[in-house]
Amino acid sequence: MPFTVEDQEIITKDRQRLGLTVSGDIFRPNLAQADLLKDKWAQYSEVYLQESILENRVEGLARQAAKVCIGERTFNDNVIGTARDVLRACIDEELSGLADNYGLAIANVVVPNIILSSEAQAILDATTQSRLNTEKAAQDKLKAEAEAAAEQARQQGEVRVAQSRVQEEARQQTLLAQLEKEKVEAQRAVIEATKNNELLSAERDLAINQALARAAAEKAKADLAAEIVKAELYTNNPAYLMIQTALANASALKATDKVIFTPEGALPTIVLAGPGIQPTVDTAAPTTTP
């Protein structure tokens, strides 16, 4: 005979309330079990013959088995994951032991439903949400760290590229200056060899001056290349510019410097002693001189 028993409230080991449904099949002894029938008939014949009595008896035994198995476990051990399989096995074993006293056999026991109270459901939902929030926070942290590392690598790459460009431009400018110098020296040698008169000398001097001017211009470009690239770095990296500005301001002041504070928008008036100028205050005299 199949049976289904539901108990709405059972107390767990950690004092949590939950309910459950237990289903299965119960078998009464048959004629092939003559010895068992003879032994149990006088006491349990009504259980064997009347299904209502059998049903009530099995319901009581199932409730008792469920209370024993749930009561010796915590809430999580009864509800979470594979704990339900352990709970079903416990009820099957406990119920079979109780039914054996009546000569009954229990089979196909299942626990198809765990009934949670509203308080227990709220606690379980809160626990699940907290775990999800913790996992999300961990993922967000990993993502932020990865993005920060990528941004740092990008900035370092830009700085290395800029430094490499400065070095290459400086090298090229140096080569150009060297070639221009060699060119000037060659022109000077030609002019010196072919100089015959003042006009030739003037032309030579003019050519030399022009060559020197070009060489100076190329050298100036080479000298300023690093500064130009540095200016681009300052423009593209305001935070770096702020650091350099602070360092420059800090290094500009010396212990012997003097600072004059004036109201905002006003210019300080400084009077220096000299011929025909009398100081308005004579710090060496006890009184002021008009």
C-alpha cells in the first residue's frame, strides 16, 4: 500500500523549524511468511486486515522517523545539496526499523518536498544573497585590479615610446650636425684653396657664415628636441606636470631668499637707497626721518 505523510513543523538540531513530505510503499506479510504471520497475528491482525488502521499506524511511524532524523541534524544538513539524500536514507532506515516490529516492510522511500517556514526561507534567501554579493565583490575587485594593471602598462608603454622617440631624434640631429660640420669644413678648405682676392674672401666668409648659421640651427634643433618632447609629455600628462612644477618650486627657494607678501591684486613698492633718496625709516635711529 502506498503512503504519503506530511509534517509541517519539525525542530532541527540548531532549533530551526522546517517541514517535509515522506512517501513510500508498505508491504504486509503474505502467506509465504507463515511463521511471521503466526508470530504477529494475535497482536497486529487489525493492522494487516484494515487499511485505515494500517495507514494511521504508518503515518505515525513515518512522522516519528522524520522527527528523529531531522532532529539530530542541523538546518543546513537537512536542506542544502546532497544533505537531502542523507536525510532520505536516514528516514528509510529509521522507518524500516520501526515497521519491522509490526512485521511490515518499507520500500521506495522518498522525500519529495522540504517545507520551509517564512522565517527560515528569509534566512536562507539572505544567506544566498550574501554569498552572491561576496562573490560579486571578489570578481569586481579582480576586474578593477586587472584594469589598473592594464592602464599602468599602457602608460608605461607610452612613456617608453616617448623616450625612445626622443633618443632617436637626438641621434638623428647629432648625425645631421656632424654632417653639416663636415660640409662646412670641406667648403672652408675649398674656399681657402681658391681664395685669390678680397671678393673671393668675402664670398668665402659669407659661405662660411651661412654654413655656420645652418649648423647652429641644426644644433639648436638637436638641443631643443628633448625639451620639445618633454613639453609634449607635460601636455599629455597633467599629473606628471604638477609633480615637476612642485619639484621646481621646491628647489627654487633657498634659505637666503626673501619673500614679500602683498594683498591680492596689489604690486609691492620697493625703495632702494641711493643719491638723493632718503629712507623713510632709519632702523638704526630711535626716531623716523621724514
